[in-house]
Amino acid sequence: RRQRQMCRRDRAMGIDHRRESKHRSKAKKRLGSKNMYMRLLVKLFKFLVRRAGTSFHKAVLRRLMLSNVQRPPMSLSRLARLAKDKTKTLVVVSTITDDERMLDMPKMNVCALRFTLGARQRIEKAGGVAMTLDQLITRNPKGSNVHLVRAPHRREALTHFGRAPGLPGAHTRPYTNNRARSNEGPTRNRVK
């Protein structure tokens, strides 16, 4: 009871600063890359978020702030699968790579951070447009009639994260090559 009274008194006196970290935004505030082009893009999209404030600009800025690992490349075959509406421009905040397994390339407008040489040539040969993010903003400042897509990032490193391999309910992969005689699990599960 005395403790409850002290808590009430503390609440009346001021703000509990220990709680403020829970309400703070978890988004990155600063770009880690020293790439000048990336820095200019971040500057541009920060301005657009401040002035236009559309959800498209906010989403692109958030994805620009991601690290390279969290911005995996996207292949042309996956883009072709996602391009259902031919009038919309597909926007990818990562690299577009060529997929030689895909034989026929549909016409589509694509905007990305960068393109591999083969991917850019194939898009333009099919009659589509390959443009960068700054070119998109000069053509379409509000970001209307675009489809924002991203590649799945299933990295091999993620298979090792989680509960220790060998524990009940653990689906993590051990770092050893021989999974049968792994020394990473508990002793009761070791094969002798």
C-alpha cells in the first residue's frame, strides 16, 4: 500500500523517463552508406516526405535507409510475375538483375536504385522503360500510379538464428557440415 502511494506521488511529480524508449521510433534516422548518390536520394525523399507526405515517399525513404543485406536484389522473372497491371510503374528500392532462364520478356516500366547491364538492355529491348528513382520523381513527383515491390530476403545466415540446434522444437541449422554427428546439440542427443 505504501509502495502504491509512492508511485502515485512520483507520477504526480513528473514524467517517468525510463518509459520513453518504448515510444521512440525504431526507424533509422541516418544513412550508413557513404555513397553520394544514395545520400542525395535520401535528401530528396526526406524533402518529399516533409512537403508532400504521401505514404509512397515514406515507404521509399524507409527502404533507402536499409542496409545492403536488407535490400536484396530482384530478378526480372520475379518482376514479370508481379507486373499484372501494365500501366503501372514497378518501383524496387534495390538492384534489378537479369534472369537468363526467362525466354520472353514482357513490356514493363521499372524504376529501381540500379540495374545490371543485361537487365537494363532486356527491359528496353522489350519496349519498356528502365529508370532510376530520381528520374521517376522528375516524371511523377507524387508517386501516383506506381506499384512498390520488394524481393524476399531469405538469407542462408537466417537459418542459423534461433534456438540452439538439437534442442526440442528447434529448427535452426547447425554450422557444421555433418548434421548427423553435430556437436552443437545437447549431450543426450549426440550420436556415438
